[in-house]
Amino acid sequence: MKKSIVLPLCICLFIVSFLTGCGSDTDDSSPLSSSEIVKMYQDPDSYKGRYVELSGEVLYVDGSLFQLYRHNVDYPDTTVVYISGIDNLTLNRGDYVIVSGTVDGTVTGTSFDGTATEAAAITAESVTISDYQTIVSPALKTLEVNQSQDHSGVTVTLEKIEFAAEETRFYIKIDNQSGADYTAFEFGSKAVQNGNNYPYRENFEADYPHFPDPIQSGSSAEAIFATSELNSSAALQFIFDGFSADPGLNPGHYTFDAAG
């Protein structure tokens, strides 16, 4: 008996149903290798019952299933993940997740324009919520800086720097004990390396945390400041800027030196 579900795939709605695979189940409990995952998407039915670990972004959630978009792959694939066996799991579109489970085979569907589409189906044993940095843009090198500077009761700490393939991330904490509101000026801050300035660069896909405006006195906040890719082996400076609601405090610039 075929099982049907409604699932939007890309921007269309598809009604999908289980197909009976022509491949046989296997008792092999080892996870699929990277090369086997490529082959699995070409013929999911041949890998029914195999254990697989995948990561990606949640595109759509519908009760007991969600659609997974995998980043950093050089071939197209679509994954339907069944999660009915997992309790206390709340997922939202845009979440980044790590999925472990077994291959169920192929699901197929037809879009409103009549186009036939197939996808791999996975029954999840575990789903771990992760983040953009881990799934899409992993750090190639991390510098633990942990430098703090206090100006007029506003302490700025550069906790660490992550060098990734297409960006560099600065993890910053501000503790405001100045007695006045403080506003972090991200677009006035920058990294400097080899005489070149690298300003703040918004990463809309990552949706990194920003500082509240303002940071009230007696409170603290953390944010991630991203720039374009920097040389992880060269020295750099990070210059952070902001201003106080009390002009007399004048916290000024915070300059941090880091060795690559």
C-alpha cells in the first residue's frame, strides 16, 4: 500500500509516495562513506536499510517529516527526512541540522506543472540542531584571543577569530557598566591586514547575532562580526567602534592585535 504525503520541493508542492525498491536491504551497519552517499542519491533503493549521516538546512517542516537541503556538495540532491520516531523535537525552516538514520529508498512526486521528481528518503534516529558555521562554513583555523579592553566602563572582549573558506568571523562580547547606554557601531568597525581594510560584511544566510541597540548600562551582549576572507597566517588588527549616550564618556576605539 502506497503512502502519500504533501511536500513543497523547492518552490512547488509535490505529492510523494513510497516506491518499492528493486535493491535489497542490507545488514551493513557502517555509515555510508562520502562516495557511497553520492551513489545513494543516484539510486536510493539500492541502499535501503543502510545507516547514513547527513547535514544541511531545513527547507520545510510538515509534522512527521522535513525536507533537507545539503550545502557544499557538487551534485544536486533532495532529501525527505522522517522524524515521527523522535520525541520532543522542534524544527523550523532555516535551522541547520545533523541527521543520523537509515535509508528508506526513493520517494517520488509530481509538481503542479506535471514534472516528475524523485528524492531520497531517510528515517531519522537522531536530529541535532547545529549552526551555519558548522554546517556551511566550518572554521579552517581558530585563534583563541580572549583580549579585553575597558574604556569608560565599557569593556569589549575579542574572544576568538575563526578563519573560514569565504569569510573571517570575530566573536565579540561587550559588558557595559558605564552608567549610560552604549551603541556598538558594527559598520564603523573593521579588520586591518597587510595595510588593507576589511569592513563588516553582512551574511544574511548565516543570520549571525547582532548587538542590541542600545546595550543598556548594567548588561552585556555577544555578537559575531564577519569580514571577507583573511590570511590566517598573517598578523592582523581588529578595530571596534561604538558610542555612548553620554558624550562625556567618549569610549573611543578598541584596537586588538592578533598573530596569525
